Amino acid sequence: MKAFVFPGQGAQFVGMGKDLYENSPLAKELFEKANEILGFRITDLMFDGTDEDLRQTKVTQPAIFLHSVILAKVLGKEFNPQMIAGHSLGEFSALVASGALSFEDGLVLVSKRAMAMQKACEKEPSTMAAILGLEDEVVEKICAEIDAVVVPANYNSPGQLVISGSIAGINIACEKMKEAGAKRALPLKVGGAFHSPLMEPARVELAQAIESTTFNAPLCAIYQNVDAKAYTSPEEIKQNLIAQLTSPVRWTQTMLNMIGNGASSFTELGPGNVLQGLVKKVNKDVEASSIQSL
């Protein structure tokens, strides 16, 4: 069975989507529609901006979403998933690509999500760190024992877990992880503690926007981040999306469930090829590829 997956924040690069814009009338039309909806020319920043421009959350999230979704639309019949998933922000791309959300509604929600997350980050300085080479259970135990906000945030692949929380909590956790035998405990250059309780103000803000948006049944099951299970019910998809900002991204479990349910090939759509690599770490025998342009 064919699975398609969509990347999250961090996959962006200057020049992303430019060839789509130049070579596909449909892509050009959608990019221009996005400029209109957002109220600024995001295409200028995507195609010819600087790394710094693209690192602004209000730019990063819509940029990755647009590259991924427009690529899926331009592929036409070649985009034929039997199951689908997206990593964090990528879940919105997956929902639009699979018809659960319209292009316009998806972009508006992604833009609101980015703004709400930015606001939550400014309210309380916080961060994330990648922990390499420890069992998930060990990381979970260390986080639970620290008297500060620090939680598992992204279960990316076996032995690669990202933690999220207050700056003090992350600093203590990194030391304890190294003592416990982690190969690396690496603070990440991110704006804040995504997928942690510190995102609660953003979750509340985004919940209102999601509740008032129309969702449809997707063309195939979407495996959602919060519990790595397959969904087709618009109401359940909505509730899982609302819970996503303060819940961990269970990507390892998502890949295992998709493979267990028959996925034999994974295609990553959008910038970068991080997810292609993570699939291989979960199961080296599964076919994995990525598409970034036509």
C-alpha cells in the first residue's frame, strides 16, 4: 500500500517551491492566492528571501505547508495515497492534500497556528532539545522526575526523541540525559516549547478557529500525531488536531502502525527529506522516497 507523508517545521530552505511556481500554471495560481490570503508576498521570501526570513514562525509554517500542498495538487493522479500522515505542521498539509480541508481554510488555520504559537513563545521563553541514543522509557522517566516543565515532544524514530519545556527544565534534562548515557543531548534552535503544556494559550486560540472550520472526510485514512491511529471521521480529526499543539508527536508509533496496516512505500512531499530518513530508521526494508519538485 502507498503512503504519503508531509514534513513539519525545520524542513524549509530558500528557493523552495520556485520551480513549481515557474513551471506549473496551477501552482502559480495557488501561490498567488496564498499571497492574497496572507496579506504579504510569502513567495518572495520563499524563493528569494534569507534563511532568517524563513525562520520566522509566521513565514516558516505557511511556507512549508504551501510547498507540500501545492506539490500534491500539481502531481494530480500521481498523488494517490492509501494512507497519509504529517509531522506536526505537516498534519495540516496532509489534511488539505487528502481533501479533509480546503486549500484556503488550511492556509488560514496554519497562519493562525503560527501566530498563536509565536505569541505563546513570547509569553514564556522556552525551548526544545534532541536526545539521541536513549530508550523512550528512560527519557520519559527522566522528564517526569524533573521539577520543571519538560516533556517528550517528538517521538521521531527509535533512539531519537525531542523533549520540550522551560529553559531551566531543558537544561537540567540535558545534563541528566547525558548522565544516563545519551549519545547526545542537543538544544535546538527553535522559538519555543512546541508540543508541551506551555503551548496551552496557543491551543485555546487555535481551538476556536478549528471548531469554526468545515472539515470533510479525507480520501483515505489519516494517521494523526496525538495517538498514531487512523481516522476518517471529520469530528474526530478536528478534536485530535485541537489536542495536537500540547501533545507529543508520536511519529515512531505512526510509522509502525502504518507499516503494520500494510504500507509498503512512503513518499515524502515537500521541502527536505527528513521523514524519508526516519521511515528507514523505523524499518529499513520499507521503500521510502521524497519529492520536492516536478
